[in-house]
Amino acid sequence: MNATHLIYRAIGSPAPHETDGTPIPAKGTGGPCAHCGEPGAYRMREAISDNFTTVKNASRAWPFGGSDICAACLMACKAISLRCALWFARENGIWFVPTRPLIVKDEQGKGHAVPGTRIDTLKVLLNPPPAPFVAGYPRAGIEHGGEANLHRVYQPGRSKPERPLVKLQSKHVAIYAQVSNSRARYPLQIDDVHDVVVDVEKWGEAMVICNGLLRDMRDGGVGARECQASLLSLRAPPSSPLSLVRDWPTRVAGLRRHNGAIWWPFFLELLRMPPLPVRETRVPKEAKKHEATREHPRPEAPAIHRDDSPPAARVPAPRNDDAGAVGGDRKPSLQLRLF
């Protein structure tokens, strides 16, 4: 079973259309579909542009070659909802999973996260739907707001949104996805780069160990980035408590076989970071005032009188023979102003 055909049935097998609802005319040459090999009735350039196909993944996207594509593979590329959020596709429908909390805007237009509305994405991946199914994780579309605008995507049979989402900075996912026939181990397509195999038992055991380490690191005051770096390298953070540093080699022994796996960095991104503990803040005591300061006011500083008059100097007066007769013993003097 081809994944694109399962996805096409999951979305209701609609007539191929653009992201705004405009029908796509069937102008193919009648050759085989470049992706699945079934008869193609549409032109491949209607599905995807050259900017989305690289040399690395062209062989996966178009193994049959040619310029035609079938309706199922065409819609796997054109359905913008498959590039907005994490999804699981089955014969009876598609299950979209939000990875971020619900955001509501206040009167000023500022967005706020609603508490308790964030789903644990890792736990969802560890509990997939019954097989067969197809799973896709459009990381680029989620980061560029696709998940928050999923309600704006046009879907046949439903009322058209007032402002339909017709473009999104994202990468194709569905055209590279694979069908899973097991809930224990299944491929998860991440963008157009690679697919990782989700081993439910292995990931579940690693989640328990990592959550315990994160909780102890956060209780010790370790920052979020330092926690992520420590789990990625499996080295104890320098700022962690000594008790955690001592037990670190034993606690991470079960994780060393995963270090370096292609899914390991992605797995760490899905872990929920515990909050830092709330520290009690001490109220500083009021500084004790001196009794003399409280009961007796300080004496005012002595006033300084400034004399702005020009400076003067006294110099001896010229000798005067008659001065002694008139003024007795008083010595005559002459005041001389310098300015």
C-alpha cells in the first residue's frame, strides 16, 4: 500500500484543488505517476516546484520518473494541512496533534497561552493509532505558525474560511512518508529530511530516565539549555548538585547506547522541561535607627558666611614724624586695596 493513497482516502479523496480551493485541471499525458507508478492524469509541476525537490530526496519523491502524477500523490503535496501540524492518517480520517498550548489574544491583541492546553507530544507518539497508519511531523511548518493557523486551511465539504491559509513557509512531508503496519515500531517522517523509527518500548524507557534526570537537575537550579546539552552529550552539568554528579555515570548508563542515534536529538526536543523550584524570598529587615537620630534631630551645620568683597592687605605706612604727637603711641598705617 502506498502512503499517499492511504492519506488521500483519509482526507476524503477530494478532486485535486489549489490551497485556495481552485480546481486543478487534468492535463497529464497519461503516463505513470512519477511517485507511485499508477496512471497519472495531472502534470507533476502542478504538485511541487523544483525548489522543494533536492538531489538528496528526488529519488524518493519521483522513483518512476516522467512528468505525470496521480490525484492521490498530487493532493499529498497540495494539502497544506499536512504541512501545518503533527498528524496520523488512517483510512477513516486524519488525526492532528497540537504540540503547543492554545493561544488567545486579549483586548490589546497580545497573545497568552492558556494553562493546561499543551499536549505532551512524546506521550502521543508513544501511543499511536491502530495500524495501518501514516505519521508525519512537519517541523518547519509548526515553527512558522502552521499549527496556530490550521483552522484557516481550506477543506472540501466545509465552509471556506474568511482568510484561507494559501501559503506557508514549510517543507513537504506526506510525499516521503511510509505506511506503518505496527504500533510497536513505526516510521515517523520529519519534514523532507529523514524518517526516524519510533520504537515505543525503547523510547518509553529512555523517557523515564531522562525525566528523572531533568527533575533532579532543575531542582538543583540547572538552566534549561544546560539540561538539554547535558542529555545530548550525557555529561553531568557543571552547575548540578554534587550528589547528582556522583550518581550521573550510573543513571545515564542505559542511555549511552542511544547517544549518536539519528532520533536522539529529536527525542530530546520532545521532553517536557520541569519548572525551576520556587525559592522563598527573604524580606530584608528594616535598618535599625539610632535613638539619637530618631529622638533628637541632628544639629544644623554651621552657616558659612562668604565675603565677596575684594581682598585687602595692610602694609606699613611711610614714616611720619608728626604722627606720634597726634595719635600717641598709635602706629600710622596705610590700607592698600589690591583690586
